[in-house]
Amino acid sequence: MILLDTHAWIRWLHPKLNRKLPDSLREWMEAADEPFAVSTISALEVAQLVKKGALELPLPMPDWFDAALADSGIACLPLTPKLLHASTILPDIHKDPADRIIIATAQERDARLVTADETIQLYPNLRTVWTI
């Protein structure tokens, strides 16, 4: 499984809205034969970005979520009490609770995490991908 950090999810679906994914990463993702997923917490992060005016999407929020998940074939992984607990006992490298949930999700699923966040990339027992 390949888990997309929130910014990677947006860039993957809408490269013109935000900075593009690195070309080599996009090629790697296009060639990947593993399923793609995002954490449910990424939906919250997208909604918050839209509410603050930091992100403008090509569709209204409910429609965008349909397109960004079901229509794209990207799975949305649920939050569970076990996962939320795991996010609280990670080393205190990253302070953002949403990012800690994404990290715990990647670890629980043994997924590769596509992220440009250099702080996330410092975590042990986490496979990250950004530069290929």
C-alpha cells in the first residue's frame, strides 16, 4: 500500500492547484502496482485548508471528496482508537496531531508514505518516498 500525505494527495490529483509532485515521483506513482490510500484525517486537513482560504478546489467539498476518493480509486483509511493511541506514543519528533496520525497509519499498514515533510521522514520504522 502507498499512503499519501495530505499535500501529496492534493498534488497527485491537482498538480495545477499546488506545486507539482517531482517528476520522478509522479512517474514512480504512475507505475506503482500497489493500492493508494489516505488517512481520514487528511479529509479534515483538506476541509480546514479550504475553510481558511489556503486551498481552492475545482469542485465543492462534498463533490470533491467523492472525486478524490471513489472516482480516483484512492481508499480512505478509517481512524480507530488503537491507531489514535499509537499516534500518541510515537517519538516526539513531530508535534502536529494530524501528521502523527498519518505516521501511525503508515506504520500500522506497513505502507510507504509519500511526503515531502522532512520532519516526518525522520521517524524510525517508517518508509517514506519523495525523491526517487
